[in-house]
Amino acid sequence: MKSTASALLLILGLSSVSQAEDLLVKVANPVSTKHAAQYFSAQGLKSQALTDNWIRVQGNVKQSQFQNFLESGSVVYVQKNYKIKLRENASAKQALAAYLADHPDQADTPLAPAGDNPAIPAPPASSTGADPLFTKQWGMKDIGVESAWRVNTGKKIVVAVIDTGVDYTHEDLLPNMWRNPREIPDNNIDDDQNGYVDDIVGWDFLGKDNKPYDLAATSLGDLLNGGNPGHGTHCAGNVAARGQNGKGISGVHPSAEIMALRFIGNEGGTTADAVLSIKYAVDNGARVLSNSWGSEGEDPADAVNNQALKDSIQYAADHNVLFVAAAGNGHQGRGYDNDSDPNPAYPASYTHDNIISVAALDVNNNFGSFSNWGRTSTDIGAPGVKVFSTTVGGKYSDTVIPLLGANWDGTSMACPHVAGAAALYWSVHPEKTVAEVKAAILNSAVKIPAAAGKLVTEGKLNVDNLMK
């Protein structure tokens, strides 16, 4: 039984979200989420179990409907189903807005090909040869991957790219897409009984289907209006584009398996779908999670914060899984100190021991003007300015909008470099714990003047040192 004081705090927290349309509710053990879902369904509400403790409740929610649960101690926590967004590239958006204001006739200029959810191709035949576009990947050279690969090119390991999806048809990503070994493709049966039918390469928690395709903006106008630039596909390439296959580029770990998890679209995503994505990744064998998304602080208007997301990251920690996070792209594209700003970037600034928070650096070892930092909250820097990688439609680029020369910049681009490095190291040292993997990455960083007093390591990722 919860104390009266605790119940009162819950009621006060709930009062700020009463009559909300979408809530996340944490129930106490031994109350099951199934029992709680049945209770809320009886109240005329839609409910969905997210984890063993969290459920999503939708509808015209009123505080009175929680009263019995509050008084019995069955409800531990109530919060909004907070929105989550990509780390925005403010400079590219500003340049595009200015351009289309002067050239409105160019709004229909094509970008990515139209169409969603293409069939998932079978694994391709293996090929060999130098990656012809590797020379364009300044970041890979900067972090010493070539020397590291001479030591070891890594073994199989699963990295979950939790993002806008992945173009799983891309020639340089298809060979490294994770294949669910317990699922038979296209038989419309949940063979592994994990709750997801025909989840061959991952899951689309936004679209609620088994094709986590990176649906990108098809025109400049779409992109200006919040369209996805193909964010997840670009991130995936720097984690694990196939190396030495005679095509394109290489990721930091050239043979890691990419588990594609989509929960963000043009309107962003939700905490509920982030929670489901993290749980899916952990439960289905991912060791490293790459997370180039988040928020500028918790919602200051609410008495409660995003406990559901915190609990999910702790779930990953409890299962020895690393959570790599982008440190944030500042306020309106101007970087700030995550340690002291009233709205630090989350989840990168959470204090979980399994998080590595990553800032963005340019070719001259300076912070990108947009990149956040933090002497105690941001761990390490990695390449994040004009980053060359895979893009939707089987292409490669370091510019989001080639017409304007607007670059792929962001802590979103830095984060996958560290995720790939973690996968490379861990695949060779599978006996290591998440704490030991994190320590190895941070302890092998190379100090740079720009990071003095601004990052935990005061330095940048160095894969060569990591693999020695």
C-alpha cells in the first residue's frame, strides 16, 4: 500500500495531465499490465501493454478513472506520452526556407524516390573489392578505422538503429541487415512468438508493420514541411555499411548486423514507440543501440518527467546493452552546455551508466557550431560535420540538399560512429560487460584542445587505439 503522501504526489502529477488523450501508466508489481489494461478497457479507454510495468492509455482520460488504482497503490507513475523528435539540422532547414521563399517554383524539386514499404530482398550474393567511395569518408580516416581494421575487422554482432527506419534495399546496407533467425519470411506467422509477425529485419513501430523502411521526403517542399531527409539510412551507413564489397562506403564495423527499428516519421515519434523499440532491440539480441534523437529538456509545464524512457534505458542496462545517444544540436542550431542549460538534451543527458553521449566534431577537431557539450554529461566527440554516408534510394552523399550544399551535419551523424566502434570492439571481446565496453571507448579517446573542459574524455573517438 502506498503512503498517503506518495498517492498525493501521484494525484498532483496526474492533475497536470488529467483529461489528456494519451498517457503512459506504470503499474506496481504484482499488478500485471494485462490486468491494468483490462481495467482501463472497462472504463472505455484504449490500452496497450508496453513492458511488464508500463501501459499506454488513450481516450478521454479523467483523474477519477485512476482513483481506485491510486488508492490501492497499483499505479506507480503517470505521465504524458511525450513526443520525441530527430536531432534537427537547423542550418539546412534555414537555408531551404530562404531558398524556397525566393524560388517557390522549386518546391516540387525531387529528392528521394516515392513509395513506402518495398519488399525485403533476400540476402545478396557476397562480393569483394575496395569500397570506391571510402575516400569521401573523412570521418572514418580521422578516427583511425583503417589501422584498426588491420588488427581486426570484427565479428558478427547486432546493432539496432532506432530511428526513421533504414532503406533495407540499399546495395551497401542490404548485405548487413539483421535477419531474424527464428522467423520464417512471409508466412504470416509469428514463428518466434515474440509478438511480431514476419519481423525479418526489424519492426516499424510507427507504421505498425514488419517493413521498417526509411520513408523519406520526396521533394524540397516536403522536406521544408518537416519531411524526413532519410535520417535513419544515413545513420546506418556509418554504423555498418558493408565493407570490402566493391561498392560504396564502409561503416565503422564493416560486417555488423543492422536491426532496423522505425518509430519516428515526419511528425516525430512518441515515447511509447521508443519504449517498444528499445525493448524489441534488447529482447531480440541487439548489443548496441544507436539513438540519434531526443528532446531539448523535459517538458517544463509538467510536474512529472519521462520516467518511461528512463526505465527503458535501464532495462537495456540491466541486460548488458549499450545505449549510444546524440548529445543534441543546440537551441535553434546553436550548441549549449548540457550540464548547465535548463533544458539539457535527453536522453543523452540521463545519468544511466550504459549511455555514451556523443558530440559532433568537424575535420579540424572543432565542435560543430550546433553541437552540445558537457563536462560531466557528454562523453566523447566524433565526426559530425559534412559526413558522407548512405542515403535513401541506393545513393550516397554528404549533403542533405545538394542544390544548396546543405550538409549532413549533426550529433546524429556523430552518434553512429561511436555505435559502430562499440560494435567492432565488443564483437572481438564478447566477454566484456557494457561498463567495460564503455570504459574502453572513453579511455582510448584522443584529447583535443577544443574538448578541454567540455567533454568527459576531453577528446574524440579513436578506433585505432580502441582495437590495440
